[in-house]
Amino acid sequence: MANTSTVYQRGKTPIFASQVDPRLHYCLYVPQRLTNDDRAPLVVVQHGTARSAATYRNHLEDFAEEQGVVVLTPIFPAGLVDPDDLHNFKFIEYQGIRFDRMLLAIVDEVADRFPVAAERFYLHGFSGGGQFTHRFLYLHPERLAAASIGAPGRITQLDDTLPWWLGTKGFEEKFGQPIDFDALRRVPIQLVVGSEDVESWEIMNPGESNWMDGAELTGTTRIERLRTLERNYRSHGLDITFDMVEGAAHSGRKILPTVERFFADQLKTRAQEPVSPR
């Protein structure tokens, strides 16, 4: 008879508490065919404001089985310190919590328990998750095989004349490390947004906790802001693919097939790379 805990380590897993901080959680999809001797690629999908982590995990079931990847969806709850706070993880640091380090700790936990290759992983985030993804990229490009940035409402440009989080002025003082531009240029980056993603009520909100004066200069819609980020990235020589999903409004589910295609291409390219001798 199979051990119960072993059975629940394949397919859609339960929601687990993180060992680094039990307030944080995650769930996975692990293809049924994987054995404990495998080291499957890891795809991480960071939720947005609604914390729809399990929904993303469920939508990626077929992709995970077809591509032989493990899907990890972290859950960073709202209201961790302030019960009204919705935005904690998006800006990396909140009330002493470094969410980039929390994600890396969760990735390490997953690598200890599941058959994944976690040294470099694939990261996608939509909306608030897109905010987190591009800021995580600045801190840890060496850990990412590819990054997919979906419709972030607020962008951080690689610009030392603009204060964090509009830009990267004081980045090293704040995070204790500089941005490694050589490593950034080695990461394939997808910028993706729906062609009908034009509502602005959530991103043009002066006076709220996630607002900085100057954000309006990057555009009044998520499309405009992502185009601003594209121009900024291209000026630094980053490897950019810009995808506009026709007919999609602000819907992570609608743009997910385009993200899957991007990651499938990156997985294929990476699989064809020669293995470095140890």
C-alpha cells in the first residue's frame, strides 16, 4: 500500500506551509511520470493581488504534463502585518520581510522534497505578480532561466536617476548588492499584456499605499507602462520578446497560453544546450 504523503506528492499537491516562515505557503503540480531520480525544470508562477495561486497551478496542469516540468505557485498572503495591506510582496521588501529571499527559500524547500532542478528556474507573474517578477529579476538574474513579466501596473525602470521603486537609484544601498547587468542580459525576458488591458482605476490612484508621484509619467494604462519598460530594457541591451494578446483585457488566464508558448520555446532551447563538464 502506498504511503499517503507519497501519493500527495504527485499531481496537484496540497497547500504547504513554508518552513522558512509558516505564514507563507505554496502548492505545486508534479507530473505523474516523474520519479525521484528525475530533475525536472521548475516553473514558478507568482500570483497577483487576488492571490490566485491554486488557480494558476490548475490551469498549468496540461502544460506541466506535456513539458515534464514541475509548477510551483507560492502564496504570500495579504494582511501579514497590516490587515488592510494587499501589496506586500510586489515591492520585494515589506516590514522587514524580503520576499525575494522567501521565494528562494521556498524553491530550496521544494528542491529538497521533489524531483526538480532548482538552480535556475522559469518565473512568470501577472499584474502584481508581474511587478514582483521584474524586481526579483534585478536581484537574482543568475537564478532565472527565463522571466515572463505580465501586465505590471507599476514598473521599475533601470534608471539610477529615479528613486526606488520608480527606478533604481539607491538600489545597492537598499538591497546590499548592485544590479548585475551582464547577468541580466543573459536572461530571456517576455513582456506580455492583453490588447484590451486599458482600465486604469487600479493603477492611477494617487494617495494610496502603492503610489508614487511620477508613476503617471510611465503611462496611463498597463499597455503603455509595459511599452515604457520595453524601451528601457532595450536601451540596456536586454533580450526582450514583447507579446500583445489580442482581445484580452486584464486577465492572467487569457495571457497564460502565450506564456506557455514562450516557456516551451525556452525549455526547448535550453534542452539543446551542451552540458558543461563538471
